[in-house]
Amino acid sequence: MSTAKKEYKRVTVKSLVEMKKHGEKISMLTSYDYSMAKIVDGANVDAILVGDSASNVMAGHETTLPITLDQMIYHATSVVRAAKRALVVVDIPFGSYQSDSKEALRSAIRIMKESGAHAIKVEGGSEIKESVTRILQAGIPVMGHLGLTPQSIYKFGTYTVRAKEEEEAEKLKSDAKLLEELGCFAIVLEKIPAKLAKQVAESVSIPIIGIGAGNHVDGQVLVVHDMLGMTHEFHPRFLRRYLNLYDEMSNAISQYVDDVKSQDFPNKDESY
């Protein structure tokens, strides 16, 4: 399989499928605001996920459940303004698509029209078949999400690895096939055994993006605040920290406070 990289001026859903076909791994990170998205996009990340994890890292909630559709659109709009190359995918938040396919379509249309995003992401398989079908029929690209689905955390009762037992693993494989057949352009697999993720990636033609799903999938996604070390108290096994920004930012702010208190800042050169 060829691993030659193709240069994309603008990454699309078609681009991700091409990357899988040609053996090029897909990079994806979250962003929730203009400034961070501009940095992430400028570093040539293939896709930006405006995740409902904004509920955790931006608003301080314990789960992703409290964030609203209006809040997701606000974050997405900020990110879209910054993204010149990356595909922007937006989570439809909890309660905006699960029980009513018509509401699901209304939610997806609002995200696409009001934010300018390129695709939406939903959690679940056969349970949300009708919602996924209706959104896709409207011409809106859909990314699926299986395995640990944070919007269902109170159902699971834990953030531990999913699909370790055969019954759940078989359902996950079946749901992945279903999402592909319905027309989803990609699927996120979160916190499942690497062996199972490999089987899923090899069984479907659409890209499989992993988070805690090993390295035999077609790409990886992380929460940008986690990989930059801004959320220092979060230590899942799958996370690699590329910086320790929590300490660096804390030290810089402490130095600023000291300089203000001691009247070292501003100095003559910093005054008019």
C-alpha cells in the first residue's frame, strides 16, 4: 500500500477516504475557539473536531451532557473562522438527536447553516439509525462514534474500556458496518481493545479514527488541551502529552504577578 502524502489545500470528507485508501494516517485534534483553531489548522492537522468535550475543558462540567446546541454552534463558528485547511466536524450535543430524527435533522441543519462547519458527529449505532439516515438524506456528512460514547456515561457508569466482552464487541462491529452502509464518511472508535479496532478498520472502507484504540486504525484524535498538558489532572493511558503547558503558563502568570507587585512591569521601554 502506498504511503505517499498528497497535499491538500482544503481537506474534505473525500480527502479522508482517499487518505485511508492510500495508507496515509489521518490527524485530528479538538478546538473550541478561534485562537487555538488557528494554531491547530496552521500546523496542518487534517481535521478539527469541535467536540462536546468543550463542556469539560471550556466550561468545567463533569460530563459532556450539559452543553447546549447553541453553545456548540458558538464554538463551531469561532473554529470555522480560523480553519483554512482542516475539515471541521462538530458534535451534535446530547439530547439534540437521539430520540427524534426530525429534531436530529433540525439540529444538524442549524450547525451547518449557522457555523459553516463541514460535517457533524453523532454517538451510537443501530439506536440512532433513523436520525443518521435523515441527516444524510439532507446532504449533511456524518461521522459516527462507537465504543466509549461519553454522552451515555450514566448508562455505562464508568469511563473504562468498552467492548472487551464478545457480545459488545460483536455489536460494535455490526454498528460500524451499519454506519458505513448508511453513508457515514468516517467513524471514531473510543477506548476499545486495539485488536478489535484493527478488525473494524480492516472490515470497512471508511476511515476509522481512534482515541484509545491502538495504532492499527486509520487516524488518531486527541483533545488539544490534554495533549498540550493544559489539563494536568487527566491521565488516561492513551494520552501522550507533547507539552506541559499547565506548569509553563502557571509560572508565566506568577512571574507577571510578581513583576506588577514589584513595579518591574511596565518598565521604561514598555511605556509611552
